[in-house]
Amino acid sequence: MTYPADTIVAAATPPGTGGVGIVRISGEAAATIAAAMLGSLPKPRHATHRTFRNAAGEELDSGIALYFPAPGSFTGEPVLELHGHGGPVVIAMLVDAAVELGARLARPGEFTQRAYLNDKLDLAQAEAIADLIASGTEQAARAALHSLSGAFSAAVDALVEQLVRLRTHVEAAIDFPEEEIDFLSDEQLQGRIQDCADAFAGLLAQARVGRVLRDGYRVVIVGRPNAGKSSLLNRLSGEEAAIVTEVAGTTRDILREQINIDGLAVELVDTAGLRDDPDRIEEEGIRRARKALESADAVLWIQDAREPQRADIDEDIPEGADVVIVRNKIDVTGDAPGLVDDILFVSAKTGAGIDALQERLRRAAGYRDLGEGAFTARKRHVDALRRAAAHFEAGRTALEKTRAGELLAEELRLAQEALGEITGAVSSDDLLGRIFADFCIGK
């Protein structure tokens, strides 16, 4: 990994007009640029009122200047922040002045990337910054802040330490075969293996909740025409988001609504009714409905309770998606609301059974309120954990079948590498490029 030697600049506040606008400069030339724009270098970590000037000495603005010498800054480099008036023209002039004095425009996420490269935070913490900014619920914001403080990284590091201790035990036994250790009868080794298995299960469960907190839960509503899909969308969202009529095929396109179920961010996707003889417009709606199914976390299969019950699902459901059969219109049939044999009986019209449906979605998402122990996680984190757990289980199985430790030791090494991808202990330039490209400029 090569450390950048140039100096970068960007607006750290969103585009538009506001009371205050912040320009951030980071790199070895920050002190020189500060002296040129401010007349002298401000006292480190003290807010100082200054006039901001360009290279020609022309006054651009006035406000608060903050200087942070290396390594005591966010990026680990010398950093200058100019807090001026929040007009887009003023901000642009300050950025242009810094560029004229030797800085270059920052790429998306480059300030945080430099913080990572300078060991100010690890990769999971860097991603938590973007997650905190993009939080959609209060619970998600708290979880992202917990990840930023290092909670997720600490949990991963603790699991890595358990794997290292287990590897040390196994490889020591391999190095001294004259001891004739029977791996399967070594109680200490078996205890450590079980401890690792329990740790993997616990961290995976927490990471799944963290992924739902960050990304939300995508629920696609499908079914035959006039089963009450749009009525259910309106009931769950609390708004008249979809047009509801007695005419079959009213919904021709995809409708999306964001709702919050006790801290769980849910994206509801209402789709066109699925039937065999649609007109041309409705046919396009059905095609989009089937496309929406491909990325569903859960599928609500809506049925009219007045019609014979169908347990079969005749659409392609993505692997891992949870399918919930919902019998709607019980206000007409007189069925009792709630969950019966994993089938939900509801009335979108009256709201009967909706509480049970919301609880079923929470359970399908694996969501639970972990309180202060929650942290955010990304799909790549969950994938890395799953791969690490798969390597661990492969080694465990090999040990039970062969009664030798070499395969276990190798799988433990691969599991450790997979976990290292989460915090950046094992990373590639391509991975870093994809991660930081998702950040906003100036962060």
C-alpha cells in the first residue's frame, strides 16, 4: 500500500445554500496553504476567527479556521478546516484558492480512505462513517455509531484471536507427532473448537441484524389480481399510496413505500397482479413484478380468503427469501385474525391481523432490538463471516473424518483470512476502491 503525498481539498458540507459551509484540506501542504490563505498558521486545535484570502491576497470570506497537525487529525495528516458562509459560490472560491495554492480536488471518500491508510481506523469503522451518514432510522444511527467506535471490529478481532489460539494448539500437535496426540480425545482442543463454533454463530446472528439495520428489509407483495395487495400496502404504510378499486388489474406498475416497524426499516414493493391473460400494459407490469421478486428479502403472497387456499407458489422466489402466505379479506369470511400453521389471516380493510403480520416480518428479517450492543454490518461483512464459518466447519468435519489436524489447520488459516477482509487486515486495492467510491465527496 502506498501512502499519498499530495494534498486534497473538498467541501465537507452538502451542496446548496446554508448558514455555514466547511472546506476541508488534508495533506503535507495544508500548513503552507493555511499560512497563505490566513496570513499565518493558526494555533493547533483552537478555533480562530480569520479572513480567508486567495493566492493574490484578495479577500474571499471570513470565518473560523481550525488546524490539526499530524498525526492528531481525522486523516492522520495535517488538516485545515475553513468554516465560512454556506453559499455555493463562496465555497467554490475557497476550494479554487486551495487548488491554486497546491491542493487537488478530493475523490469520493478520500479523506476517510486516508484515515484508514494512516491506521486512524480500520475498514469496518471507515464504512460505519458512511452508514452513520445514510442512517434511515434512529436504531440504525445508533448501531452505526457503535460500529464506528470499534464494537464490530472488536468482536471480529476476538473471534480471530480464538482461531489463532486454536491454530496454535493444532499446529503444535502436528509439529510433535511423537506425542501421538489423538485430536478427537483431546478435551482442551474439543473445547476450543466448540467455543469457536459458538462465537461464529453469535457473531453471524448479530451481523445479520446489523445488515438489516443498515440496508433495510425488502418485502415484495405479489398475488392474483384483486387479492388486496394495494390495500395491504396502504394499511402497512398508513397512507393512500396505491389506488384501490374493485377492477382487477388496477396496479400496472411497481409502487414502493418505506415504513418503519419498531426500528426495522422496510421497503414495501407492491406489484401488478399475476394472471395468465393480461393486456399489453398489464403484461409489462407483471414482467416488472417478476423482476422485483429477484431481489426480495421476503415475499408476501396475498390470497383472497374467499377463494380456495393455495399452498403452492407458482413464481420464481430467490434463494433465501422468506415466503409468507397471507389470507386477506377475513372481514368478509369471518376467519379469526393471526398466524395459523404459518399462514397469516388478515383484513387490510379493518387492520385485523396486521400486528401479527408485522411481527412475522420482524422474525423473518431476524431483527431484534439489541440495544446498545447493536452494530451495523454490510453484505460483504456477512458474506465474509459465512465463508469463514464454512472454512471452520470444513476443518471440523475433516478432523472428525480423518482424525488428523493438517486439514483443520489449513481451514482455520483460510477462515482467519476471510475474517481479515472485514477489518482490512486482508484487503486489495480493488476492494478499497469499491468501498470508498460509495462515500460522498468531502468525507
